[in-house]
Amino acid sequence: EADIYQTPRYLVIGTGKKITLECSQTMGHDKMYWYQQDPGMELHLIHYSYGVNSTEKGDLSSESTVSRIRTEHFPLTLESARPSHTSQYLCAAGQGADEQYFGPGTRLTVT
Amino acid sequence: AQTVTQSQPEMSVQEAETVTLSCTYDTSESDYYLFWYKQPPSRQMILVIRQEAYKQQNATENRFSVNFQKAAKSFSLKISDSQLGDAAMYFCAYVDYGGKLIFGQGTELSVKP
């Protein structure tokens, strides 16, 4: 089972700021994912990676960007935060076409 | 495109009773995986149970079991002997061989003491 870590857990930030949400995993899984989830709602895939130097956009359009320089690290960056970015962001990792293991999430509020 | 539908936004069950959460999906694939995830309030998403499409036998994990009907594209979750700790949002999910998870809308389960 993978250990998935996300920091910060909670973030309140003003409009226009640049932010990076961190995600790391310790089990060496090739595939990593970022989901956006509004409270009580379904998850939407915004980015995924199948390995180092591989990044793809998900089904939900997002103004964020990601990078995958190391297997264990998959950060998500918002260059200029807006109130519409207020949401929960969940990171996950997995191997093959099997289950994904989720991090605890980052609750982002943009004022 | 694959879709997952959970038609019950909310469900309620009495403690120690049994409840069934419904899920249907649409896909043209023949091999895939299906999952039920549990998301307690303000807590981490955790896997409850998984089903491989090529296996006809329904998966079971302690008090949790599924009724997988491949032809009908139905994948319901049964929780037996419900406990207070079962209260959470439950998501049905489909994953294809590319590894992308597609989630349903979620069912919020409340457990009454």
C-alpha cells in the first residue's frame, strides 16, 4: 500500500498569488493523479502522469500546471489564484490499471 | 465515453441494519476494474472494495459485498450490520486499462443509532 502525502492540508490565500500544492508518495508507483473536488461532490481528474517527465491534462479543464521530475513527487501549481479555484485538491498514486491510493487532500480557499 | 452514475444522493440506515448503494456504469470495454471508495467527513478517501470485470464472483470484504451484474452494467454495494463509523460519502468508480478513474456523483450515507 502506498503512502501519499499532501501539503499543506489547508491554505487560505489572496487572489493573484502563486501557489504550489505538494504531493509525494513513497512506494514508487509510476502513475500519479490530481483530482478537484467541491464539497459533497464528485471528483474530477485535472492532471495525471504515467511516469517521470510525463504529464497529461485530465477531463476537467484546469488553469493549473503540474510537473513530474521525480517518481515520488507530483506538485501542482497555480500561477495566479482566483476565487474560482477554491476547492479541495486530492492527489493519488497507483500502479497499472488497479486501485489508486489517495492523499489526505488540500483544502484551498482563495479570497 | 465511460460514465458512472449513482442515482441515490443520500441514503440512511439504522445501526445494525443492511443497506445497498446503487451504481451503474457505461463502457464499451470488456476488461476493467470497479471500486467503491469511502470518504468520511474531512478525512481521507479510502478503498472499500474492488471488483475485476472478468471475475464473475462477487467481491466481499468483511461486512461489505458487491452485486456485480456485468451485462446490466450494475455494481451495487451492500453494507451489512451497519455501524456508526460507516457514515460517509461513498463513491463508485470505474478504471480502464489506462488507469484513469471515473467517479460517480457519490451517495451520502448516514447511520442512525
